[in-house]
Amino acid sequence: MNFDLTDERQMLQDSLRRFLRDNQEALRASTRLGEAATETGFSTEIWGKLAELGVIGALFSEEDGGFGGAGFDLTTVFEELGRVGAVEPFVDTAILGGGLIAALGNSDQRELVEQVIAGSLQLALAHGEQNSRYDLAQVETTATAEGDEIVLNGRKAVVVNAEAADHFLVSAREAGATGDEEGISLFLVPRDAAGLSLRGYPLLAGGRAAEVDLDGLRLPSSARLGAAGAAYPALKRAITRAEVALAAETLGAMEAATDLTREYLLTRQQFGRPIGSFQALQHRMATLLIELEQARSAVINAAGHLDADPAQQALQIAAARNLIGRAGRLVAEECIQLHGGIAMTEEYALAHIAKRIVMADHRFGDTDTQLERFLDYSAA
Amino acid sequence: MDLNYSVEEQAFRAEVQQFLAEKLPAEMSEAIRVGRELGKDGHDQWHAILNAQGWLAPNWPKEFGGCEWNAVQRHIFEEECCRAHAPRIVPFGLSMLAPVLQKFGSKEQQDHYLPRILSGQDWWCQGYSEPGAGSDLASLKTRAVREADHYVVNGQKTWTTLGQYANWIFCLVRTDPEAKQQSGISFLLIDMATPGIEVRPITLLDGTHEVNEVWFTDVKVPVENLVGEENMGWTYAKYLLTHERTNIAGVGFSRAGLDAVKRMARSQMHRGRPLIDNPHFAARMARAEIDLMAMSTTNLRIISRAAAGQAPGVESSMLKVKGTEIRQEINDLARRAAGAYAMPFASEALEGGNEPEIGPEGSAAVAAQYFNNRKLSIFGGSNEIQKNIIAKVKLGGGA
């Protein structure tokens, strides 16, 4: 048994942590709500530098052109990103977009993965819909073959990184009923495709998203990723990887939140002494630190089972995200409360970090949905 | 023991309902229901409507132009206003400063300021907290030095709610730096147009601008703007805080919030069925509702005693803690119900733009409100301070 990072991952963590520390100002600028009005919602300059540093490559396996891609590579990277509250779209462009093209694409399509790793291509997965909530198989968008062409019709909801994306990966139903796992295909759609329109908006926790309308959008059938109607397993796999990434990112944010709070309790003076000298607050801080270690272990469980057999993998990841959902909410709320008003201001670093923690629960399945999945998998 | 309202109280409720049905503008009610900001004009408009009805000052004695309603009537009024999605009445002049002036102010101050509060001519804000004086309010440092017929004020106040709209501020200032903390404080009324005052906005974590910093540099305040006696300000401040804690339970807000959650849970689909049918979500809603039902009766118990002339004790601290916990839990439910549509930062929809909401009705505000209402357990005496009060009364010893 050994819970240390390998030398390579330790080096990755060190260099990434150093880079993020040295670029705090630029990273922070993208987190301001006003700044989210910029076109991409993040700093393309930082993105390029992180790609140079090998951060994107660490998220892909060697056979896909990277040098990592395992569960602990993901958690090493995302924990660091979470510590600084980075809003750059690593989940969307790399884990989801790049991951799906690597999994399903033909050799032509797979060339895009190289561009992702090089930092020169942005992607967005257009999968969720108004009525899908967190259910991956609820796809109402349709793909209809007309001769050698495919016609897409539907609306995709809260597509993160849509406005920055060079290509969309759009899920659509070619067969079966809404809710069937069978019959869902994925298509590569260039951003300038006729029939595609966006309504973009900033996100409360940073970054941007859009509602994506597909109105008679025509594609050559070569735009399909993988076999017709058979995209569901790859989608599930990519989103599972994204869930591990998100869990680690939230863990990093929880570390940052508790660090800031500990520091504040030691320095803030009221009633003539540091507020951290009050036992009522000490015990609450202690509870948060206990939950933080629970969260760390949950992330290790999830990452360690990312390549396990499907039943174990699903169970562990649902467990980790349920725990992080509960512990994360507690940490975010308590850290704000222990600070008082100052943590309510956009100016103070904790505000953004707390939003990252809580809003992560709204992607790919919230705390309750993870509990349901855990119960389903336990019964299976 | 009788859980029913009296015939007179029921008639009063009907009267309030009828007034709201007739006089509350539909677009204003709609804005409040979906969580849009009202702005100064909206507040002023509702203020004027209530004033025309003579219902602007439920807690004021009749001699000053108030309703002199008892605690039960005030509760019924607040409950019906929440149910109808009426705007909150900005409390700083009406329910915080006015009781202090009525009890401790001079005849001249009462005659001058109280009518201007009713007419809406003056918008008051509160200068209490400072960067170094939050829960430990008595450690405040803003200094007022007497020079002939005026005070010279220097210092900084913070968390000044809606100070950007205010033309007057009531302030706690230190007039005797030698005295023990609580005894060197005075209560001053300051015209915001006086040279040397600067209001700086604070942007909150949900992007809103509702609080401010107020800076004072050599601000000259006439001595007649002192309320009561010099160095007695802490007594007045404590009196004011007891008024700040009326309607602290927020039962009406919680009811309206829970209704909104239910509406959204009916419209949102989860695994092909309405979310409201989901046992996990339904259980969360049920727990909040069960807590609210009990808390609402605790609230009525205290109100009923207050109407009979008994001053509330630690119960108001208990209500503040439980009431804010329940409201925050309901905010949490609302963001959960919205699913991925809780993620957008929909500033346009919240500020009253013409764009339709991005997600389901009411979803634009849920996450912002969840974060914004973290303030409920921080302001008005944080929940930790309330627990200190409860513990001190029940266990004795220090806070």
C-alpha cells in the first residue's frame, strides 16, 4: 500500500502549483463576474501556457498522444486547478471533447486530439437538454439521414464552453425512444455550421455556457463519431472521467476554502482576541478538516477505481460524488459563516472558491442523484 | 389553548388581502416572485402606496402617524404581504431609526424627521458595522470630536445596506475614547450630502450591489443631530437592535420560498418523471416544511405573548437562528430543483431586462439567492452571537 504520488505526478503537481501561483492575477481576473462578459470566459493566454506545461497531455493516455490519462493523473491536475478556482475549460475541451474524439473518432477525426493537447483547439459537448436533468440517456434531439447527409434538430441546454468552441460534439437520437441508451449518436459540428445558433451567458461560478439551437443543421454522414446509435457507452465513460476530475477539482477548492478560513480565524480579532481562540469556532473548524480528509479519501477511491470493472467503478464514483456533494456544501457554507460578511464580497478569494464548490454539484448529477445511482449499483 | 385566529383578526386579514389585491401592482409582484431587483424607484413606489393607505408604519404609535397594530396584526400583515409577493419595506428609517427617535429623540427631531420618513423624502441607511467591528460592535472606532456647535467625524462604516440610495445615515460614533467601550459611544444623524462623505460600492458574491462602505473625512455634523445624550448611544443602539429583530423568523419568506420550490419541482423532470415525485427530493422538501410548520407556531407563541405586553427574551434569538436556517435550507432546495439551470449567472433577467429566462421559470435567481442569503445567518447579530445570548441566559457565565 502506498498513497504517495509517483515521481512523475509529483513533478507535475509541483510545476503546475508553481505556475498557478505565479499567474494568480491573470487566473483571478477570469473569475470576476464582470469579466465573464469577455468572449471566452477564460484567459486563452493562460490556456496556451498550461498546454505548453503539459497539463492537457497529462489527461490523455500515450496511445491518444498524451503521457498520462489515468485516474490519478486527472486528480493530480484537477486538484491543483481547484485550489486556485481556475475556470479554464479542461473538463469540456480535454476530458469530454478530446476524450470522446479519442474514444470514438476515426484516424482523421483523431487528429483533432493532437490539437487539443497542443492547446490550439477548443471543444464543447452539447449533450444535456431541457428535460434531461442528469440522465445521460434522455436525448430528444434527433438526427435524420437524408441521402448522404444527416439533419439535426433540437435544443441543447447549458453547453459549457460553447462560445469558445471550434467544434461541438452534439448528441442526437438516430433510433429508439427518449430515455433509451441505444440509438444515441455523436456528431462533430463545426461552430460556423448553418442551422446552429447560440444564446451565450456567463456562469455564476465562472466560465461561460450557451443554449444551443439545432435547426435543420446539415452534416455529411462522415461527421458522425463512431457507429450510428452506439455512442452511449463512450459518453458514459467520458462523463464518468469528468466526474472524477470534478470531484478532485472540488477537493482542491475545499482545501483552499479551509486554508483561507484557518488563516482568518488566526488573524481576525474581535472581543480583544483572535476569533480562532473561541472553542465554538474551533470545533467547527475541526469538523471541516475531518470532512476534508473524508473528501480526499473519496477522491482517491474514485480515481483508483476509474479503470476497475464497470460495477465497482460506478459504485465508487457515485459514492465519491455524493460524499463530496455533502462535504463540499458544508465546507462552502461554514467557511463563509466563520468569516462573516467579508466572505460575501466578490473581492475576497473565498467567494469564488465557495461558488466553484457548490456549483460543481450541478454538473453530471447532484448529491441526490449520486445517492440514487449508488443505491442502484449496490442493488445490482 | 386555541390555534385559531379571532374573528377580528380574520377580518383584519381579509382587509389586508383586499388591499393587496387592489393596490399591489402586478408587475411589481411578478418581479418579487421571480427574484428580480426592484431598484430605488420600485421601493419608492410601494412606499408611497402604503403611505397613501396609512399602512406604512405598522409599529409606530398613532400620535406619530403609525398604525399602532399589535404583534398579531403586524404578523398577519407581513404574512399576507409575503404571500402576495409584495416588496419588502426598507426598514432603516421606518422600523429601526423611528422607534429610537420616538423614545429618545427631541421633540424637534421627532417633528422634523418622522414625517419625512413617512413621505419618503428621506431614505435612511445604517452606520453601525466597521471593518474592525462586526460581531464585536462595541469596539467601533469612528470618531466624533466636539468643536463648538458641531462634531467632526472621521472613520469608516461598512455593510451599509442600500446606502447608495440614502440621503441620511444614522451612525454610532465614539465620542469618549477614554471610557469603557460601550460607554463612549454616541448616536448621530448625518446628512449624506455633507462634504467629506464618500460611498463606495461593495459587490457581493452574486454580483449584486446592495451594500457599501461609507467613509467619513472631517465631516461636520451639527450638535443638534445628536440623539439623546452624548455617550449614551449604546443604550439606543441596543433598543434599535430589538426592533431589528422583529419578523426575524421570516416565516412568510420561507412559505413563499417553499411554494416556489414546489412549483419548480413539478415542472422539472427527473428520470422521466416530475422531480416532485422523486423520494429523495420530496424528503428534503418535507423536512423543510415540517421544520417550518413548527417554527411558525413558535413564532406565533412569541407574537401572542408580545401582543399581551410581554417582552420577548431569548426566544427572539432562537427564532433568528431557526428562521434563518430554514430559509437557507429552502434556498438550497431551490437551487437543487433547477438542476443545471442553476448554473447561469443571469444578471439581465435579475435586473429586469427583456430577455426571457434561460431555464425554467424562477431558475435565474435560485443560485444567486442561495449565495446572497448566506448573509441571513451573518447580519443582524450573527447566529453565533444569538447562540451566545441563549447560552448566557440559560447557562449563565460569559458569552
